[in-house]
Amino acid sequence: MASAGTLGTVTGEDQISYIKIETLRGKTPTEIVAIDETWVIDFEPELKSQSNKWRSPSSPRPKKFRQAQSKVKQMMIFAYDHRGIIMTDRVPCGTSVTAAYYHDWMQELRRKIHKN
């Protein structure tokens, strides 16, 4: 549930309202599975240990290039319950999240929930 003016942001108040609604419908908070989505930027900085290379004392220092963040954004979808994250999905670049995509993802989530 998104608050007016903050589309995509779920507040603690929204979560409490949702739990109250589902409780009125006869569900306990332990039966509720929430789904959220967010955008992530693919960026893995080089670790200091990865950049260390053996060189002789007389050799010049290796040139280091500044790594810029990738401009590739990917959507991540999360499903979680009262115990934590159940399933995540990193939507492949260039893929549209359509009703069919969500349907397939929900079927996989349903199988995973019933398996446990």
C-alpha cells in the first residue's frame, strides 16, 4: 500500500493497516505474505585485496582507474512473512514485469510456500 505522494514507499503505518485488514478477514499475522519491489543498481567495487598485485620494488605502480557505478538498474521483487524473506527475484535487464511475469513468479512462490 502506497501513501499518497510517496508511490512505492511502504510505511510502518501502511503495514499495520494491512495487518488489521487481514486480521478482520480472519487471517493471523503469521499467515500474511507481503510482496515488495525495489530498484537496485548493479555495482561491485573492487576490494583492496583484489587490486593488490605483486611487483618488484623498481617497477612503476599500476594505474588505477576510478570505477563508476553502473547505469544499469534492475528491479528486485521480494516476498516475506513474519519470519523474514521467503523468496527474491532479480528481474533480468530488458524484461518487462507484466501480469504474466507476476503470475509465473507467484506460482513459484506458492510452490515454495507449500513445500515448507
